[in-house]
Amino acid sequence: MADIEKAKIAMMIAASKALDYSKVNPKAESEEIFQHIMKEIPATGFAKAAAIAAVDKALRYKERENLKEREILQRIMNEADAIISNVG
């Protein structure tokens, strides 16, 4: 599997886990969520960096635009190439 595909998968998993974590821990700060994701995501290198970027986007969408989880994940998927290009 290509690095880009691995990165996209890691991004979706990380964004989903971040949203789940924030749902279960509504008072969690972004730093706590990022620490949780860093431990939970088995990706390394470029894929992990892309995953962290996706988590950042997901948390911003949740906080600023008050989107539903499904809408946030759809946006992350739609913007995956742009997110990856900003990481690399």
C-alpha cells in the first residue's frame, strides 16, 4: 500500500478516535486529545504526521462550526489530499 493511502487511513482513524474521545471526555482539552491519539495510532512517520493534522482539522470543525461527527469525517475525507500536501 502506498504511503499516501496509509496516511489517508491513519487520518480517518485518528479523526474518528479524537471525536470519540472528546465525546466521552467532553471537558478534555486539545492537548489531552492529541496525547491520547499519539498513543492510540499505530502509524509512524509521514502517516502519523498526517493523522495529527487530521485531528487538528477535526477538532477545529467540531469547535468552530459545530458539525456532526459524520460531517466532520466527510470533510476530512474530502480534504485529505490538501491536508497531506500541507504535511509533506
